[in-house]
Amino acid sequence: MAAGLYVRVQRVLPVLARRMIATFLEEIPLYALLPREQLEGEVLAICEDNLRTFFATLIEDRAPTEEELSEPRASAARRAQERVPLAAVLTAYHVGGRIGWAELVAQARPDEMPELLAAADRVQLYVQAVTAVVATAYLQEQQAISGEEGDVLRALVAALLAGEPAEELAERLGRKLPTRWVVLALDLGAHPDEERSEAVAARRKVRRVQAVLDEHVGEPVLAQLHASGGIVLLPDDGRPLSQLVAGLQDAAGAPLRAGAAHAGTTADVCEAAAQAREVLRLAGAEPGLYVLRDVLLDYQLSRPSDAQQQLAALLDPLERFPDLLRTLEAYLDQDLDRRRTAAALHVHPNTLDYRLKRVVELTGLEPATTKGLQLLAGAVAVRRLGG
């Protein structure tokens, strides 16, 4: 009788279940980290249930029912919640199938070879059915967890940037907020591929930048990123930011500018983010990392004050002569070098001298003097900054 072999092996089910536990410990490193009570309790019970279903399908020559697969499905969801890798979960079911088959081979008599060969096909079908259900349930639960964690992560970033309490959100993610922070405001240029496939290439660019940041932090980074840049909140661990920014630019495959600011406490993150954005706004067009000391004068001149409008008004007499205003700006940009300024404006050096003379006449400020140069440069800066 075909079922005779299967019934005999079924009788040693408790032994096979413990053999499965021993094999897990030998072949799946994760199981060696589990508490003994969990191995002897929940894991052993799952093994016995799985073997019981397995032998029932052999004896009755059928596939497992949906009801019989409900426990493996629920178990897979629990493993996803516990962050057990899917590979370890699936390996455990393959180990169970292997051990069941090995016992069938060991107990089969010569006259039971046809039944043994029939069991081989049934074993594979069973493992195929159960692992498909397990993988689907695991991934569905993982996706649900990921979606929920993503919502909490975004809420945490928003709270930090708004200066609102964030400790409870951090606890929900199992994260400890750092004592000191570094805030990066990023400006991302376009990747060449965005000319052909803008949306897809932009998403890939952002994912690459995100991956570098995640690796730098060692966990999903706290950030608000989009195709043209965003804001990043990092623990201030003393590592040089220039190396990280260079890595981000390499990953993006596009020009990248970053404004950085430090926060001494979590409550200061909001203010640091505002400073980082302002540093980025005032920074030059060249890719790279910028901090406050790189834009000190522009930063100060851009702060609202009673003197700001009056400083900008020093150049009001030049508004009727756009060439004179452009000439003054170019002269300052070229660090008062007459030859370079004339070349940049495509004019003769004598023309440049005439224009500079007219600037002095109209404003009463002489760039050849310390005071005159400071006021002219300050006025130009305020106007450029929108003061």
C-alpha cells in the first residue's frame, strides 16, 4: 500500500521536527542567535505543523489546502515583522522538505521504490506551494511595514525642520536622535539622461544620492529629497563633509552644490536648516560644499537692517546708465583687474577707464580708496541679493 511508507515516516514526526531545528542551527546563522525558548517553543511548533501538513498531502495524494497554508502565511508575516531575512525563512522550508525526503529514502523498502519515486514529485510540489505562499505573505507584510515606517520617517523630518517635538516619532522608528546635527541644503543639477527620459532619470538620480546618504548614516537618512535637491539631516560625527559631498556628486552624475550648517541641539535643527538654505542661495555657481564663512559678507548684507536700503541707494545714480552699472559689477568681479574687466566686457581699456570715471562722478565714491571700495562692493552685493 502506497501510504504505508508515508505513515511509517509520519510516526517519527517529532524526531524529524527536532532534526530540523538542529539543521537550522548548523546551516542558518540567524537561528543560532534565537533564544532557546523560542526554538523549543514557536519554531518547533511551526516545524511540526509543517511536517504534519506535508505528510497529510503525501498520504492523501493532494496539494495543501488554503487552510493548511494559513499558518505558514501567518508565520511569514511574523518573521517580516521581526526583520528576519526572507532568505533565511525560505531556506528553513527547503531544509524541512530535504529532511522529510531523506527520512522517506531511509525507511523505504525495496518493494516501495515506486511509492518513493512518486513522493519525490510530491515533495517538490509541496515545497513549491508553501514557499510561494510564504514569500508572498512576507513581502506583503514587509511592504506594509515599509510604507508605515516611511510615513513616520517623513513625519519625523518634518517635525525636526519645523522645530516641533520629535522624540516620540523617533521612538516609533526605534531611533535615537543625535545630540549634535549637520544640516545640508542640496542643489542638484540635471543628469544628462534627464534630457531623454526626465522622470525616470531623475528618480534614479535621487535614489543613488539617497543610497550614498543611507550608507553614510548606516540607516535610512532623515531627508527631504527631490530631483533638484532638498534638505538632509545628519548626525554631527566629526567626519569631513567635503568627502561626503564629493561622493554625492559622483552618485548623482550631475553638478551638486551643498550649503551646510551645524545644530548644537535638536531644537536648533530648524534654525540650522534655514541657515544652510541661505548659505546655498548665496553661494557661487561652482559645484561643491559651502559653509557660512564662504559667504560671510553676502550673508550679513542680506540681513534686513535700517542701513540696507540706504546702502543699495548709493548706486541709484547709475540706474539711468546700465552700462556703468554692468561695468562696476564686472570690475568688482574681476578683482579690480582692468585688463580682465575690459576683456570680459569686450571693450577697450580706455572705454573702461572712462566708465569708471563716470561711476566716481555720479556716486561720489572712489574704488581706489578703501572706504569707496567697501561701499561700492557692499551696494552691489545688496542689490544682487535683492536688498
